Amino acid sequence: MNKLTHNNSRTADMIRTKSRLIEILDWVAMFVILSVLVFAMWSSAQAIQPEKKSSTAKSVGLDRLSQQLPLGLTRDGIHIPADNPLTPEKVELGRLLFFDVRLSADDSVACANCHSPEKAFADDSRVSTGINGRAGTRNTPAVINRVGNAEQFRDGRAATLEEQAKVPLINPSELGMSSYDAVVEKVKGISGYRDLFERAFGRDVNVDDIARAIASFERTIVSWDSRWDQFITGNVAVLSDSEMRGLIVFQGKGRCIQCHSGWNLADEKYHNIGIGWDSPEPDEGRFAVTKNDKDRGAFRTPTLRDVALTGPYMHDGRFDTLEQVVDYYSNGVIANPYLDVEMRRSNLSLEETLEFYSKENRSERKGLPVQQLDFTPQDTADLVAFMSALAGTGWQDIGAPDSFPQ
Ligand code: HEC
Ligand code: HEC
């Protein structure tokens, strides 16, 4: 009987949520139309001309960018520097460079080795490996929807995609070239590339244009129109019951939405959620950029779009499955003095809190108590189901070139 009542109130909750959603659909639709209009005006000003693309150009993402934006992403949210407007020529040149192993010291590694189109532009190893099998220190993030943020890298140390694109070229654990000059000389040695740089930029190869082309290509790698997007734009039947329950946990008890918010399910801000603080030397994360103590161990909230495909998870790649991630949030959060306030809303009793602040514990400098969300197995399964509804489309259209410039 109890169970029944409980189920009924759950169902009633779900129905209420659904009808509230239907109420907001009107302004949602208005918002979509406005966003599309604003973007259409903006894109003509930016001289995006997909119709001019050459027959070999596979700039599907560019078409998408100029025609459609996901709900909540507006002109202000799009980051394209004024000195690097998107053009089909740059996008196609960037795609060639992104997939070309000749940009590495020993012709063995391209950007796409770690950011693989089969893995939503991430890879499946804990930490990735560059030339000569050299391992890096962090897990490879999925390069999707990066058009929606200026800062790049998990700690935000690159101010733009252009700035980011240069770094892997000379990182000894990635493409491993000795200098930017060496990269330019190598690319210049391929006459096909010289022609393409001339067409895209009207000048000879240089490292900033290499970065501009790669960044332009990356801006077209998008993931939108997931079942989640369909749901919030009015197709409320598209989520299964389990996914609906997962959404309710995501926004309610789980408080995931505090950080995984907005059109990209990421606030693009930096938080210490405790990952790495069980090791003797935790990765300092955002602190390296700001030198501000409060940023120790903070990393940018990653997007959850296509997250089912992009494991292992977290900056150190410690979790292989989404269930493990959810268990961490539920009862595993690692205490430390810099833990984000959102991870500290404990449900300890007064007695337990006092015990926590006892002298011995204080001297361990563990920080404040951590959250215990105590998810049930059903909550966990539902959250994971909800996250799988975030699988989108766009990036699947982009693959390796059939051939490279000679
Ligand atoms: C050996 C594997 C490897 C190679 C090769 C590689 N990357 Fe990465 N990439 C990574 C890792 C690991 C990170 C995260 C590093 C960090 O945040 O400190 C990253 C981060 C990025 C980011 C930032 C994404 C974000 O969410 O902030 C972009 C963009 C990117 N790489 C593009 C490229 C480009 C362009 C190339 C080729 C010029 C390239 N990568 C080559 C492993 C690789
Ligand atoms: C305080 C902000 C915050 C909250 C709340 C939060 N997250 Fe996160 N989430 C992050 C950050 C930051 C990372 C990356 C941490 C790292 O790499 O060390 C992350 C990583 C993840 C990842 C791994 C993504 C990847 O590509 O590696 C998943 C999945 C995830 N969170 C799901 C959730 C779920 C589910 C909830 C709710 C139960 C939640 N998060 C609550 C900030 C948050």
C-alpha cells in the first residue's frame, strides 16, 4: 500500500513536471526562433558561405553551425575571434591538418590519434600517449562543442582554440616537434599545403594560420539535437520512464545541474570535486593558471553530451563507467580543503558534524564534511540512462580525409 502511494506521488510529480514543461514551451519556441534569427543575421555578417564550399570539402559541421543552434546557445555564447572568421577553405584545411600524422616529429601521431572521430573526438585510454609511446598526465577530453567556450584545456590555460591548437605540436608527449619553426618548415615542404594556405589565407604557411585553420575546423565539431534537446523543445514523450526519473534526480536530489548546466550541460567554470585528492600529489588544476589557493584541484566542468562514448572519465581517467562516476558522487567524494561548496552540502547529523570537527579530524586538514547523496541502485541506473539521452548528432558526419596534400 505504502509502495503504491509512493509510486502514485512519483507519477503525479512526473505529470506535474511534464505539464509545467508544456507551459514553458511557448516561450521556448519563441526563444528558438529568436536565436535562429539572431544567428542568421550574425552569420551573414561573419561571411559564412557554406554554399561556396569546394566539392571536396566535407564541412558538414559548418552547414549546421550556419543553419541551426541548440536551445540556449546564442550569438554571445559562440566564440569565433574577429580575426579568424569561419570559412569553408579554413575548415577543410584544418581538417587535413588535424588528421595528418606528418605534423608530428616522427610522422606517427596526429591530433586525431587522441581526438578520434570514433570516440566523439576523445580516446579510450586513461591518459593518452603521443610520439614514442610517451604518456601524458591527463585524460583526453572530447573536442566537441568547443565553439561554445573561449577558454580551452581542463584548467583553461589557453584563452582561445587558436592558442590551444599550437600547444600539442611541440608537446613532447603529443606531436613532439622541436619548435614552431620546424612545424612550419615541414608543412611548407608539402606543396599541396602551400596552395591550400594561399587559398584559405592569401599567404604562405605560418604557425598562427596553422592554428587558425585547425581552430576553425574544431568549431564545426558539434553535438546537438540529442533526445534531451528534443525533450526540452517540446517532444516530452521522447524520454523513457527511466530517463525521466534520471532527469529528476539530475536536477533534484543529485544537484548535478548546479555545474552541468546550460545548453552544453557544463557551466564552463572550474570546480574541485575531490578527484585526485587520494594521491600524494594531486594535480593542481586551475591553480596553475590563477595561483589562487581556492583554485587548487579545480577543473572545468566537462560537457555531458555524448558522455556515454567518452570514457574513461575525469581528468585522471580513473573511472571506466558512468556507474562508477555516479557512485563517486553518491558516497565517494574525497574530502580536501579546497573542495567546491556544492560538494560539501552534507547530510550529517549534528552529532556526526561535531565528531567531524573534533580536534583529531581538524588536524588532518581534510576540510568540511562531504556530500552523501546515498543514491539507490534505481537512482544510479536512472541517472546513467538519462546521460545516455544526451547522445547527439553532428560530429558523426566528420571523418578522416580520403587523401592528404602532397
Ligand atoms: C597524445 C594525445 C593528444 C594529442 C596527439 C593531441 N591531444 Fe588534444 N588533448 C589531449 C589531452 C590529454 C588534453 C587535456 C590536457 C589538459 O587539459 O591539460 C587535450 C586537450 C585538447 C583540447 C581542449 C579541450 C577542452 O575541453 O578544453 C583541444 C581543443 C585539443 N586538445 C585539440 C588538439 C589538437 C588541435 C591537436 C593536434 C594539434 C591535439 N589536441 C593533439 C591529448 C592529445
Ligand atoms: C560542483 C560541480 C559539479 C557537480 C555538482 C557535479 N559535477 Fe560532474 N563534474 C564536475 C567537474 C569539475 C568534473 C571534472 C572533474 C575532473 O576532471 O577532475 C565533472 C565530471 C563529471 C563526469 C565525467 C565527464 C568526463 O568526460 O570525464 C560525469 C559523467 C559527471 N561529472 C556527472 C555528474 C553527475 C551525474 C552529477 C550529479 C550526481 C554531477 N556530475 C555533479 C563538476 C560537477
